[in-house]
Amino acid sequence: MKRTIPLLVTGLFLIVLACNTKKTELVLLGTVHQPISNFNSDSLYNILVKINPDLILFEVDSSFFTPQFTFKKTWDSNENIATVRYMDEFDVDVRPYEFTGRNDHRKKIGSRPTDGLALNLLDSVYRNNGLDSVDEKTYEAFLKVNDTLNSFAFLGARAFNNPRTDKVAQTRQRYQYQDLLQVMERYPIFSNTYFIKNKNDSISYLEGYKRASKFWDIRNTTMAKHILHFASAYRGKRIVVLNGYFHRYYLTTLLEPKQQENGFIIKNFEDY
């Protein structure tokens, strides 16, 4: 009988120790923002139910939330509809993790809408046979990998939450923000065509595209920093990070090396 108490104390100590050393589970859940075949708000909701997260990180900034972290409004996106439904039915925290003022910032620095305008101009130059043979092949390679990456969206969550798709996304984004930028730098039309930001300011398509390229890195780095903050604040909990699946490779690349140091483990939604 005397041995029972020490054994009981030891058992309780081990249970407490296990609870204190439990790793935070981080699920980088790639999504498609709008409903399409094989993926909609119901699909995402069902995945959330299976994962049963303690925290959902949402790909917006704090301006979308009240001080109590409820959404100020709802909108027609898979993530918003599914998350609001999940919040109504389960006990879960939801927090923003985006670059603060993302859209306003892009307009302020002139990367938006010049990034899209520059791509449209490049497409026009290409279709009018204005690119040399090497640059033509580069642009065609971008179009091909872009179509491939977008096609995964129609195949369901499994198709855009795996290392193969991450690799395609990384290749696609490299083409967009590095290779195509180098192409534009070789043709004066991009530095000589301007977008009028306001009556006192303008920016060339080339400069706007450069700033968009830099902001892609800044945005993902900032999101990863915020995710690390929540991984520490919610230590030992299960966290779902909702992200448009073009981001998943970048976030994975930044966060994977931080797992041991920060006491979390990255898991796939199919692990649940």
C-alpha cells in the first residue's frame, strides 16, 4: 500500500509533464477563395470539423475584426462562410495574421494596379510577336505552369495540399516575380509606360512590377512572423492556418526550419 502513493504521484507527474511538453500542431491548410467544383465552403467546413482546431488563423488583417475577434461583416468566400459556421457551432478562437493594410499599402506604393497592367502589356507584346525567342519561351513557360497550378483548384483539397503542388506553386511564383520581371527590364515600353496614381504622382509599369515582386516576399515573411507569434501564444494547441494555396509553399519554407526551436510540428489536414 505504501508503494501505491509514490507510483500515483509519479504517474501524475508524467501526465503533467506530457501536457507541458505537448507540441503545438500547425496545419497549413491551402484553400481556394471562391466556390468551384470539388471545393466550396462545405468542403472547408468539413475539414475544419475533422481537424477540430483550437485556433483558426484567417488570411486578413485586424481591420476585418471587432475587438472581440468576431467578423465585422461576412462575405462570399469559402473561408469566411466556413469559418463563421464553425465559430457558431464550436468553441474556437479566430485571429488575423495578414500584412496590416495589405491592399491600401499596395496602392500606396504603386504596385497595384501596375502589376496587373504590366502583365497585360507583356501578354500583348507577346501576342504581337514583340518578344525575342528566349523571352517568348520564358513567357510561354509561365503560362503553362500557371495553367497547371490553377487546374489543381478543381481537383479538391488533397490536390492543392501536397508537396508536388507546393513545388509547382514555387515555380509559378518564381516565373511571375523574377523571370518575367527580367523580361520586362529588357523592353523600354515597360519603363516608358506609366500609371497615373494621382494628379501629382505616377509610376512606370516596370517600377510598379518591381515593387509587387518585393512585396510578395515581404507579405509572406510577415505572415510567417505572425504565425510564429500565435504558435507561441497557443502553445500545445492545434492551429489551422487558412491560406490561398499559392502561399502554402512559401509559408512552409519559412516555418519548417522553426519547428524544433519553437516547439511546434507542421501537419497535413489528412493527418486527422
